[in-house]
Amino acid sequence: MLSKEQTRSFHDNGYLIVRRLLAQADLDALRRVTDEIQADAVAKGAAPGYLDAAKRLNKDWIEHEQDHYVYRQKPDGAYAFHRVERGYTRHPLFSRVALSARVLSAAWDLLERPFWPRAGNVVYKLPHEGAAVRWHQDIPYLYWSSGGHPGKGRPTTHEVPNFTTDIYLDPSNDTNGCLYAIPGSHTRGTLDVDKLVADNGGELPAGAVALELEPGDVMFHHVAVVHGSPQNRSASRRRTFYVHYMNDATVADAYSDWPDLKSEPENMEFWGGALKERVAGVPDEGPGARRFQVTRAGLTPV
């Protein structure tokens, strides 16, 4: 369980890093599976005709509609593998790790409401070609005055905490493109991030801090916090498994049009079965890890 100081830090800053929250066995398994996915995605991306079946997400990014591999276009016109979407359908390990009692307990302390795991994607910053991510807030707050996204965000921050859970598989530091964030920027709804950057001479917005993590560390970051990351110019890669624990009120407020959201019966069946498998395989996750159950409203502590 999180301390009062940790939960207060999250709500004040918009992010919280919990060191070594993920169990070593989960970390080792995630590394093996994501190695396999990377090898498959890179090989397929180089195969003639494979990327012809990809759907364009914007001017730089495409997604293969069957495998849900996402590639970015490099300056030379070639495409580099960047992430895999819908991980829960790719391998059962992703749902098992998303149900780690250690991680669920921390998420509950921040949200204090029933929730379902969503997202389940893995982002790769490959050596020397991991893409930079421009300064932004996440959907539903995403908006750039220079264009690039059709939405214009919202004037206030929704009262239900809305955050992603970032599980780090590799060291993330300033040399391989770690995340930077502006503490407290999540409290004012949508901001003109382009203006923040321009006002600072085109450099990092004022107040930005580097968020450096090690394997097994977990970061909870509010989707409205202003964040971004530079290109990976190092010889080391950076992998992050993203889970979005969302309360139904958050889904109804901002995500009801997501095509991969499950209905209540589907959620109960899928996550109920996954939770039974998780508990059978890992019956005790140590001090501070609550036991969870599946209810109609979502996952809740027993």
C-alpha cells in the first residue's frame, strides 16, 4: 500500500514513481515476451509487402491492423518499429502482469474506486532510432495550437483521477530518451503546450524535470500532466509496458468511443478468468499487496 505522502505527492505533482514495485518474476517474464514481439515485429516490418497492410495513423505513424504493430517513418523514409497495441490479445502474460496485486494495490490507493485494466501496450525506444515524443498531454486533454490533433481538450480536469501506469523493463535515463514532465501541470485542464515550449525559447518548458527509472520501477502519471521525451541516441533500448486502470466514470466521460473497450459481462469473464490464473500462479505477493476480486463495477479489494 502507498503511504499518505506518496498519494499526496501524486495528486500534487501529477505523477508518482514507486521503486521496484513489480516482482522480479513478472519483470523477467515481460522481458522475454517483449523480446519475442520485437524480433517478430522487426522481421515482419522488413518483409516485402507487410507494411502495405498498415493503416496510417498520421503523417509519421502506421499500424498493422492484424498484428497491431506500430511503426514510425524515419527521415530516410524507412519505418522503425515503435510499439505494440492491444497487448492483452497478443499474449496472456500481459493480463497476468496487469493483475499484479502489488501494482493493483498502488493503483487503488490513487484511484479509490473500482476499475478495469485497459490499454496494455508496450512502447519500444530502440537503440539510436527510438523516436522523440513531442510535448503533450494525453487524450482527452491532447491539443496543440499548431495543429496535429483534431480535439481541443477540455477547460477543466475531470474530478476522477485518470492516469496511466508505466511499468519499466529497462533503465530509462537522459541518454536513452527518458520522460520529462512538468509537475502540477495536470490541474488546469487542457493547456496550450506549443505556447509553453515557445515561451521557453523552443526548449524544455520551464519547470520540466527528468523522470529516470530502473527496471521494475512503476510510474503512475496523470494523463493531463504535460510530458514528452527526447530521441534515443544511445546503444541501449527502453521498453515500457503501459496499463490504464480506468473507472467506469472515466470511460463514460472520455473514452466511450474506444473500439477495444469490453462490455461489463465481457470484462467480468475476461478479467475474472485472468485473475483466477494470476492468484493460482502467485497466491501471495507479500506485505502491502491486497487481494482483489472482480465485481460488476470492476476490480476492488476483497
